[in-house]
Amino acid sequence: MSLESLLSVAAILFCIGLYGALSRTNVIAVFMSIEIMFNAVNLTFVAFGRYVTPQAFDVNLSSLLTGQVFVIFVITVAAAEIALGLGIVLALYRTTNSIDLSKIVRLRH
Amino acid sequence: MIHDIAFWSLSVITIVSAIGVVVVKDLFRSALLLAVVFVGVAGFFFLLSAEFLAVVQVLIYVGAISILFIFAVMLTTDIQRGNSPNKLHIAATVVPILLLVVVLFGVFTSEWVELDVDKQDTVNLVQARAVGAISEAEFAADSINDEFSQQVLQDADIADLLVGEYVLAFEGVSVLLLAALIGSLALARGRGSK
């Protein structure tokens, strides 16, 4: 396990997510792909925090955990985004009876 | 050695299930595979000795977000063929592959300034501290004997950063969560049901 292999795994995950987000027509499938991308980025944050830590190493040891703090923020924002996004999806499904992105052209009634 | 075996098997599991998520036609199965991806990433966090994040990942992603996805899939129709590709199929394949090539090129040609191995051990200790105090045995195992550096290690903490250096972002995120909560309530309530 090295920094390079971790970054490669994260890059592969991110690109799989990107492929899904670009190619799917179902809104929920697109959301799932975006979640994979979030996870890839989180993995990168933690890997960098573990192997390439800030220069402040000798000043304040708490700053070693900066990468993890960023991941906590990303997870929080992702949770908020998913809660709102799925709410919108359900509202869309109620009004248009479809969650196909190629058919949805408006958000109002 | 055991770390490498764990790492490579986790990589294979995570990547294969991630491909499954975007390829499988049945949306319900993709939602279940997505839970596998989340567990795999939690495993990576454990391997990187970020135990706190691994637990948070399992709690929030596997416990909450996967369930949310499964609910959303079951509440909408077209589960069996819901995951069909759109017209941009070729572009959507080429762009991620190009990006992957560029990123991997960057990863393997950059000269990363990595920490020495003994400093990495310190990082491991500090990260472990995020879920509990470091025991005397762990200090002994890493031959950290002088009291001052023990105290410095014990004082390093995620909460230190969360409500210290990043307190503004912390408060911003809590306001964001509140707004998201109210927003999704308003959306889910709908127009007709009073």
C-alpha cells in the first residue's frame, strides 16, 4: 500500500462515478454516481493526510488531522445534498410521473 | 504484507462494485452495490488508520444514505430498466478515460514529498487518538517514552480543528444542514397535502 496506489484507486473510482453521472438517464442513478465521486475524493483527502502531511508537523500535531476534518465536511455536505436531491426527485416523480433526465424539461407544474 | 493483501482485495471489491453501480440495469441492485462501495471505502479508511472516519462512513453512508437511496428507488417506477444509458454514451465513455489517463500520469510522474516512516507512525498514533486515548502500551510499542511528547500526542484531536481553526466552516455546515432539512421537508410534503 503506497500513496500512488491509493491515489490510483481513488482516480479509478472517480472516473467510474464520472462515467455514471454523464451516461445515465435516471436521476437516482446519477446521484449514486455522484456519491461514488464524493467517496473517491474523500479517499484522496485521507491518503494525503496520512502520507503527505502539512509542514506544520512540528508546530501543532492537530493539523495532521486536517484531511480528516475536510472529509467530515464533505460527508456532511453530501448528506445534505442527497436529502435535498432525493426530495426533489420524489416531487418530480409526483408531478411528471417520470424520473428520466432526458424527458424532464421543467421543474414547475 | 497483510496490509497489502487487505488493500488489494479491498481495491478489487470496491472498483468492481463501483462498475456494477453504473452498469447494472436494475436500480435496486445498483443501490445495494453502492452500499458495498461505501463499505469498501470505510475499509480503506481503517487501513489508513483513520478509524473515526471509517465509523462515520459506516454510520452515515452505509446506514443512512444507502437506505435513503433504496427508499427512493422503491418509491419510483421503472426499477428493472431504469439504469439505461443516454445518447451521450460515447462522449461519456471517452471523457472519464481521458481524465483517468491524465490523473494517473500526474500521480506517477509527480515526486511526492512523503513523510519518513517514523513520522508516519506518529500520524497513525494521532489519527488513532481521534477515537480514544493512546494507551501506555502503544506509546511503548512506538518507543515514545518522554512525557512531553506523550502529552503533545494526547492533545492532538479532530475536535481541536473542528471547533478551533475551522469553526467558521463548522458553523456554516450546521446552517447548511438545517436549511437542507427544512428544504427537504417542504419538498417532500408536497403541494396538495396540507
